[in-house]
Amino acid sequence: MGDTIDLLLKNGFIYDGSGDAPFRGNVGIKGDRIVLSGSETAESEVVIDVDGLCVSPGFVDTHGHSEFNIIVAPECESKVLQGVATEINGNCGLSAGPLLNDAKIRREADFIEAGIPYRWNSLKEYFVYLNERYPVINYATLSGQGN
């Protein structure tokens, strides 16, 4: 590879998500893309020796409850530090929407505790509001039957 990359993680145990055994190697990143892996290498602005550490794709948290936290803290530090790249919410019968009538009244304490001034009714309105905060993880939700 002739181009300079932004980040080279070298000497890690790479779990590629295929289910195969991990292998020792490098991972190169340019922008927001993985551009090399395995024994390949390239000139890089930043090189981190991850010898003895594991490198893997981001994890999917299929049972989250961050409906309000992701708005207040869109950097999602607690998720990112665990390797979570995608979170699915709306479990346990509760979701961020639709919030109509009694459901809106029941969730009012969540709005107040989180310090969120805006009130939405539909999941569409929720996602418009959420996306204006640019969360760093991927996010999806079920529509809670308890709403």
C-alpha cells in the first residue's frame, strides 16, 4: 500500500468477525475505513503497538436502555469503552416512542431527570432530535408495547 494511513494498530490478535480463530497482525485505518489487515503494513501518522491485545469489530448490544442517555451524552463513553458500536433499545416494553397520552405522562420523570427540554410524540420526532446530537454509536429501537 503506497498511501499514508491515519492509524496503524500493529501486532494485535485480530478477531475479524467471521468466527475463525484470531490471527496475529496489523489493522490500518484511513478516515473512517479499515484499509488493511493481516501482515500488510503502511506508513502511518499514528502507530500503536497492541502486542498482546485483541482487535475486533464493534459489538452490538441487543438489549440497551439508553433512550435518554444517548441524547444527554452522545459521546456514549460507557458504550464505546466496552467496544459497543451499535445499541438496540426499546426492550422490556419501554421505548423512546411513541409517547402519547399516559405513556408521555409515565416517561415525564425520565425527561426531567435527564434535563431534556424537548418533548416528542413519535419515534420519527425522537430520531430527528437524537440525530441533531450526532451520537457516536449506531442506534436502533423497538417500539415498546408498554407505550
